[in-house]
Amino acid sequence: MKRQPTGGVLRAVLARRRDLGVVFEALCWLGWAALVLRCCSFERVQIYLRPRVAGRQACRSVPASLQRVRWAVAACARRLPWPARCFHQGMAAQRMLCRRGIAAELCYGVRKLPAGSARDSDAHVWVVAGDSVVTGAESVPEFREIMRFKPRSAA
């Protein structure tokens, strides 16, 4: 059996064409998040952390949507030419889920670093939808939540 060479995100997506849309959406939202975080003050950024939730009928399968968004954001973030950290990924995932009618909350937490570190504390962002942590789950237990940004309901 011949082994095929591994490639980037495009080759993986072309193998599963139904994922092309969600990958493109993740790329767009990660780019948008990078632009917002680079160009805006935190006071202004907070406005963008409360997206409007689409009508509830928009999402047929919540667990499947959570999994697809989680996969797309993580896969794209690993392959971008700029660093897409937890804040970028959280903003993108929250927007993608809210577009699907899933009320996703962006959580902002801090932890104290050991004495002798260059900084006193460290921050982390994760997204929660219902009981599921969508992005940033690996580090959540180490951080104390200090802010939670809930989406606005559709009018």
C-alpha cells in the first residue's frame, strides 16, 4: 500500500468537501478577530464579544455543530501565518456558534504565575455553550473566571 504525503488544511478539507464551508468561515472569523484585537482598545473589543444569536431553528444538531466548529477553528488556527491564540479562537468560535443559533458565552480568566516570572499573572479565553467547553478547554481548570460575555438574543 502506497503512503500518501501529508499536506495542509486544503488537502484535508478536499477529502471532506462538506467541511469546506465551515473551514472558510473559521478562516474569516479568525482573520476578523486578529484585526479587531490589533486595532481596537479593550473597551471597544468588549462590544464585539456580545454577538446576536440567530433564531433557534438555525441549528439542527447542537453536539455535531459544536464538534464541527471546534475542529474547524482549531485546524485553521494551527495553520495560519499569524499566531491565533485563545482570544482569537474564542471570538471566532463564539461568532460561528451564535450564527448557528447556539448561545455561546466567551469566558475570560486569569491565573497567578509563580514568583520570579516575568509577569504576575496570565490570561486565558474559552468558549462555553451549555455544559460544553468548545475552545480553550485544556487550560480552564488553571484559571479563575473574571468576566463572561453572553450573546444578545435575536430580536
